[in-house]
Amino acid sequence: MGFAGADVPAKWSDTKGSRRVASEATELGIWSGFAVPMLSVHHWQSVLSFASSAKSCTLSPRKHVQLVTMAVYARMSIQALSSDDDSEGPLTDREKEVLLWAAAGRTSSETSQILGLTERTVKWHATRAREAFGVATTTQAVVEAVGRRLIHP
């Protein structure tokens, strides 16, 4: 979900502030690049920029994915370092266990059989984990739990 500088719409790139940033960048030999916006469930936002001295930034789909992946890991590391959560974290042991099985690709039904719980109970724990992180999907909850080093798939 990153973007190259040339992809920024004129309504944003043609502002006084944007022109100043571009001018300062070229003074430093930066002519193009790729940026990945980063958001946190803790409501901070930033951008990780990959700068280049090349006149244009043309990336293959593979390189695009690699840079976005690097940014995701950077965001997770920053969030883990800046987390103000208590040492036990926002999840119960059972919620962590359900997220671990989700990370392993198990469905709620499969997880219920593995843990000896009803499927409804597994779904309840997954919902509680999503609520704890303020995210919409179990996959996002897994990413947050890994990023905070609460689970280690």
C-alpha cells in the first residue's frame, strides 16, 4: 500500500509544504522514492520513506511488496518498543492460544476440536482479542499480538 512520489495527486504534491520538502530532498540528492504510510491501533501515524538518487522510482511488483513488508515489520517493532501495556498485555492466555491457532491457519471449528472447546467459545475469545486491539479481523489481531510479542507463531 505504499506509493512512489510520482503517484501523489497534484492536490497534495503541489502545496507549499510539499514543494519545500521536495526542494530540501533534492538538495540532499534525493530525486525519487517510495513511501509507506503506517498507522497504529494506538492512534499514531507516520510514513516510512525509501529514498533514491534515481530520477524516477520504478519498482517491480516484487520490490513493492518487499518494501511494504519491511515497513510492516518496522511498524510492528516501533509499536512493540513504544507499547505502554502492562507486562501481562491485553489478552488472556486463552485469547493468545486462539490467536496462535489462527496464525497457524486453523479455523474456529478446528481450533475448538484442538482445545476441547465449543466453536462458539473459540469465536468469543477471538472477538475479545479483536476488541482488545481495536481491530476488525482476527488476522489483524494476530498481527498486533505478534507485533507486541504476546504470541510467537
